[in-house]
Amino acid sequence: MDPLIYFVRRCGTISKDNRPVNEEIRGSKFRVISDDGEQLGILSRDEALRIAEEKNLDLVCVSPNADPPVCKILDYGKFRYDQQKKEKEAKKKQTQTQVKEIRLSTFIEEHDIQVKANTASKFLKAGDKVKVTLRFRGRERDYKSRGFEVMEQFAEVVSEVADVEKKPKFEGRSLTMFLSPKKK
């Protein structure tokens, strides 16, 4: 059975963050935990709601799949705020690596390779991967060896900050190579 369907059947309707609160909670017996973390034991729904109301707090079903379901007496607004804060912190800590692309040509000059290598170095220092593409146009396909030479030259220039993740390989009309930041 789908956990969400089970959750709805066990605890009632669902609030904004998928947790039944106060009258939304369905069932007869619950393991109740007070706002200071003390276990109050297994209580009926009405008794748990009465205790929460006396303390001007909410009854929240935190673990509907347990037997019996676990409910906590707490300030629901503060609880949701803390949950959202934790999610934001977790999101900040995630690092996303992007793949940036540098395009070269078969008959590129030395200075142009330096300029493109500097750009690639900036990407690599920022922690991104770099896809180096050399596209063959028209009769340039006759000079495949020149394409490999350009790729090797480019890899040599950025070798201080990059490791070759995938060696130059043909994909259709273009030659591609992947570089990743050098591991320290």
C-alpha cells in the first residue's frame, strides 16, 4: 500500500507539510509526547487534544506508521518554521557541479588556446567540469590528427588545474574531451 494513502487512512486529512494537526488527526489511541519531551503514555485522541488545548499548543501526528501512532504536543507554527529552516540549510550545503563548454577549432592559434585555457581554468577553479569541443567543418575532417594535437595542447596548458576525465573522442562531427578540477 502506498505510504501516503496509509498515512491518510491512519491519521486523517493532511496539512500543508503532510502532518495531521489537532482535529485532522484520525484514530482512537496515540502515544503522546509532551512539549518538554516527556512521554505521557498511550492516550485517547480526546484526552490528548484536551492536554494540548490546556497548554495552548497543538497536537501533531509525527509518526503515523508506528503502532500506536506517535503524536507530539508542540507549537505547530514554530515546528513548521524550524522544519523549513532545516531544509534551507540542507539545500545550502549541497554543491551542484555544472558542465561548462569551451569550443575550439582545428586551426586555432597559440594565443587563442591560451585565452580559452584561462577561461577554462576559471571554471575549473570554481569547481565546475569543462567539456572541450572541437567541431570539424567541411574538409577539416581530413585533418583529424590536427584535432587531436589541438586537444592535447589544450589539456597540457590547463594541466595545473585540471585532470582529463575523458580523453578526446569523436561524437559525430566533433571531437570532445572532459576535464575535471584537479583533486588536492
